[in-house]
Amino acid sequence: MEHLPELWAGFAAVLTVENLLWLVLGALLGTAVGVLPGLGSSMAVALLLPMTFTLSPTAALIMFAGVYFGGLFGDSISGILMNTPGNSTAIASTFEGHRMALSGRAPQALATSAIGAFTGGLLATIVVVFTVPLLATLATSFGPPQYLALAVFAFIAISAVVSDSAVRGLCALLIGVALSFVGIDQITGTQRFTAGVPALFDGVHIVVITVSILALGEVLHLASRVGQRDDTSLIASKGRPFLSGREFRKALPAWLRGTGIGLPFGVIPAGGAEVPTLLSYGLERNIDRRSGSPEFGKGAIRGVAAPEAAGNATAGTAMGALLALGLPTSATAALMLAAFQQYGMQPGPLIFERNGEVVWALLASLFVALVVLLVLNLPFAPLWARLLRIPKPYLYAGITLFACLGVYSASSASIDLWLMIVLGLIGFCMRRFDVPLAPVMIGVILGPLAETSLRSAMQNSDNDWTVLASEPITITIYALLLLAIVWSVVRRVRQRAGADL
């Protein structure tokens, strides 16, 4: 509570005409760049960083607050409307969000995303303001065994427990893990699955994988259905930019659960919001399967609400970790660190003493930026959804063009375009044979984390395998995983017994 006067002073600095204009401009530019496939929120910060060189530190960081959260919402817009997430943090929202868009509920999906982003970001920023001194303690409690336990939990929970078919889910997971192994081994320096091609030494970029499997695979799948009875030239869109009472009641628990999952991950250097968004998606899908009328796979509103809240909650606490510890826990946070350093400020425990006025103005601007984005994006949801009124041949031709531009912009290598074609065909085959896509993304994103954590744990313990399950956190995670597996097996046995009857 002793920090409240500083926070009010920060609001006073933000709520001036000039600084509010910079904040709104940052929100608009961040959303616009985030919408473009392959760019995303981190690229939005990177592209707009040079624009702030002539601004004062306070004005520049206030503008970045709008860019920071605006880019995250832009990531989800392209994922929901075009099945092409602007960044890997929006992958989880894409699965059900795009299905909602295809069923004519694009404005509702975007509204759910906007409110979820607002809820997660607001609660996370409140937590940051009041618990900054406690963030260091939480961050230091996670080591390689804990990261490995989280990765294994996500692997099994999404692939075998939550998927309709455990075999297909595990096959999809293996595809993702195999793709994550391509490149130079960071520890031994040996080549893995590169076929001697120098362009693959750095691995396959996550943008190439997500855009190819999600976007190009969807385009090929729809092209294969041209002329069928269920094929239409236009995607209908109902222009209601708000949620009904029934939809709000469905989404509210998912927003809160997603926020709860995302909050601690902002302090953990796990690379960003991919892990909590996918975990929250898996949790909601698991809850949905236990309900009497499953909605996942048809455009479930909770499949959008939870990941959006989790992603923005992680972004909010990541800012707290950056300010309190000087620890960038994601690519976007690392770029924000560069923004501080260009003005001679070094985030860490002393920044509140040395640059307190600027820091509290930044924290206040995070609150204001969330409100501005909510006000801007809710009315504009039907406008964004009008993209779906473009005839399908033109819409998906445009998606393919943007996908190619996004893939090429990742590393400016022509081999990425060939990889996009191959991976797009894999995505098409997965859709044709009903193989889930989420485990592939889980494997690609968490595969390197699991491998690095396992090898680090073994090296630090002289190959003592007991270190992997010797701490209370790891034991708890594995116990929850075991319970989930047992519950899944029992549920499926009961379903088969009921079918036989």
C-alpha cells in the first residue's frame, strides 16, 4: 500500500493530452503490426523502437505500453480470422477462435479475445504493483527439473489425455518434437536432421512451422473441398460485437482460470506465454470433455477466453519481472529492456529508487493502455470480421500471400518457402486424417525446453536421475499428471463399456 502515492503520480503523468496521444498511437500501431502474419507483438516493438528515439523517456515508455499490449491483441486477430497467428503466443487461441469465425461468430470471438486480454492484463498489472518484491522469490524456485516437469506435463496432458485419440495425439507430438530437433545442438555443436543444408543449421523458425501447418494447411484443406455440398463462397459473419449473457457466463470462469495459470509464468524465464496459453487451452478442453455437451472442435468460446487471459497475464507479470529483477522472460520483454537501456536506465531492484517517476508512469500506462485497447477493439470487432466477407478464393489467396511474406520475412531465406510447402502438405494430411494440430505446436515450442532442462539437470547432478523428482514442485506436477492419466483411462473405459451396452 505504501506504493499507492507513486502510482497516483504515475497516473497524473500519463493522463495528459500529449502522453495519451502517444499511448493511443502505440496501441493502434502495435495492433496493426501484430495483425500481419509472421510479425507479431515482439516484431511490433522492434519495428517501432526507432520511432521513440526523439521522445522523452516517459513518453517513449508510455507509447511502448500501448505497443506492448496492442501487439498481443493483433496476434490474436490474425489467428482468429485467418488461422494465421501473428506470434506463437496466439496459437492456442487460434484453434477454437478460427472455428468460431468459420461458424459466423468472428465478432464474438474477437470480443472474447479483447475482454480476456483486458482481464488477464489488468489482474496481472495489479499483482505487479503490489507484489514486485515477491517476484524474485518465485523466479528462483524454478530450475531445470521444474521446467522439465512442466514440459512433460504439457506433452502428456495435451497429446494423450486431452486429445480424442491418444495414438494420434502422440504421433502429432512426435512430429513437433522432431521439428524442434532440426539444427545445431547447442551443447555439443553437432548437426541434427539438417541434411547438410547450411540454412537449416539454425533450425526451422517457429513462424515457418506455425504459418505452414495452421494457415497453408487450412488453405489446402479448403481447396480440396471446393465444389462439395458444404462448401460456400462466403463465410457468414454476424455483426454482434458483444457477448450475450449466456456467452459471458461461459467465458468468465475461463478468463479467471487462464489468468491464474498465466500469472506465475511471467516471472519464469520459459521463453514467453506459449506454455501457459497451451496449458490453459488444455485445461479448458479437459473440462469441456467432462461436460454433458462438449463444444471444443465446434468453436468453443472458452477455448478463446482462457488462452487470451493467460497470455496477457503472463505479459503483465513479465513486465514486473523485468522491472524488479532486470530479467527479460520473453523476446518482447527483451526488446523492452533495450528500450530502457537506450535512455540509460537499467531495470532491476534499484530502478525504483533511481528512476521511480518513469517506472510508476509506465505501470500506470499499462492500466490505461488496457482500457484504451478494450474501448478501441470492441467496437472494431465487426470491422475486422468484415475480412471474412471477402469471397473464399480471394480471401485464402490473400492469406497464402501474407503467409509467404511472413515466412520469408522470418529469415529472408528461400528454403523457408520450400519448407512451408512441405509443412503445409503435412498440415493438410493431418486435417484429412483427423490428427490434432495442438500437440505439434506443443512439441515444437516445448521440445527444446524439455531437452535443455533434462541435459542440464543430468549434468548438474552427475547423472543422478532422482533429481528429476526430488523437489516438492516437481513431485506435485508429476502427481497431478498421474492423476490426469488415471482419470482419462477410467473415463475411456467407462465410455467403451457404455457403448457396448
